[in-house]
Amino acid sequence: MSQFLPDILAAFFITALIAQRCSVDLRLPDAAYQLITYILLITIGLKGGQAITSNANFSLIGQSGLIIVMGLIITLIALLIIKVGSKLNKLDTITLASHYGSVSVGTFAVAVSFLELHNISYELTLNLFVALLELPAIVLGLYLLGNKQNKLDLKTIFAHKSLALIIIGMIIGGLYGEFSKPLVENLKPMFGVMLALYLVHMGALAGSKIADIGSNKVFIISFGIGMPLLGAAVGLAVAWMIGLSHGGATLLAVLGASASYIAVPAVFEQAHPKANVAQALFASLAITFSFNVIWGIELYSKVALLLTH
């Protein structure tokens, strides 16, 4: 029977989305949502810091540079597709592309849990790559828009909660190394439930945003499904170049396929208030996040297995 059902993590998301469309609002209170995201982000940061401590060498520097280039390439691919395939203005084109050049920490957390549920190991350096992939698209987007207040914008980027929590976790995990591992181990029993609640909230949120698609329905839906596949292909190519395992390649594909719905909207809303962030949020959350959680992660894992064996 279970073989005909979606992955258990996807099931929480799907049922919450359906409930929202049936006027049952399952979105969490703001305080509960913030607590859950804090736990997810701190855990990812700690693992990234531990990875730096145990894998600190010149090859990690080279890999980190390649990861940053990967973020820029995906952003440029998104820009080209939007320019050729849509009639969006320059501001909205760059805003949408920046969302897809950055990453979704939530999607990454779901993918990590997927691997753990299936007993698939992965390199801890992927937690470092999450933080590295947050920035390139944002910086490139602001540069292309020629904002005169780039100094203020960069300060906003580095002060954003999601990135700040990851960096804090990485610093502490890096400084304390083995001593910080019990913190992550102690979080494991509650991590699954926290992630289930997070997906219930995100499913309800995606369901509530379906009405925000606007006049670009066909392009936004097509882009929201097609761009993750291209981003995942770039991620898999980079994973092959680095020599990652099945689990590591899966996670890098997920990062390439994901789109930001936290850091990028916050930065662009402040830097460029006239940008159509609602449209970008619909694409990244209601379409791309849904696609990745329901179908994408499992698909990327299967392709990564073929690539690494």
C-alpha cells in the first residue's frame, strides 16, 4: 500500500495545501513558525561548522568557489529564460531570477530528512554550501539593478535572520567541533516532528498564495516547474566535478533546484519596493517548493544514484 503513497514528508505538505483550499487554515502562529525555523537553521549551521572543522583544507576552498559560481550560473540561466520567455519588466525579471539563483533552506531541510529516512549518508560540507548559495544571486541582482544604496542592501543581507542564524551556527559548530555534536544529536528526536509541522505550515501558505499568480499564469507555472529541473542539472554537474556521494549529489541538486522565499523577498522588498515580490513568492513557494517536495527530491535522488554509481 505504501508504495502507492507519496513520501511521508510530501504527504504533510499536500494534505495541508488541500485543507487550505477547503478553507481550513492550518498556518502556524508566527511565534511557533519562528521557533521551528530557528531550530532548522541553527541545526544546519552547526552541521556546517562541524564540517569546516573536520574538512578544513585547500580543496574545500576550491569547492566553495565552485559553489559560488554555481549560484551565479543558475541566476544567469533564470535571467535568460525570463527575458526570452516572458514580458516582465527589468525589475521584475531580476527579482524573479534572484529568487531562483538563491536557495531554500526549508527545501534543503526536507531533503536532509528524506535522506535520513532512507538511510542515505551525505557529506556535511553541504551544510556549508547552503550558506554560500544564499548570497550570489542577491548580490548579482542588486548589482544589475544598479541600486545606489548597495552598502545598505548588503548590510541588510548579512543581517537577515535566516542567514545570520546559519552563520551563528557555523561559527559555534566550527569553534567547538566535536563538543557541539551533542547539540545536534539532542535535536534529532524532535527534528522530524518540527519538520512535519513546518511542512503543514508551508502547505497551507502555498495554498493561500494560489490566488496571487497574477496575469502571467502560463509562464510563471511553466517556469516554476522547468527552472528547478535546470537548476538541479547544474547542481548534479557540479556534484560530479567535486566527486560527491549519492546523498551529497542529491542535496546539491536540491539546492540548485530550490528557490528562496525568505531571504531574497526580504532584501528586495526593502531595496526595491516596486518589485513584484508577490509574483516571485508565488512561483518559488506555491509552484517550485510544492514541486520539489512532492516529486523533485525523490527524482533528484534517483538521478544522483545513477550519476554516482
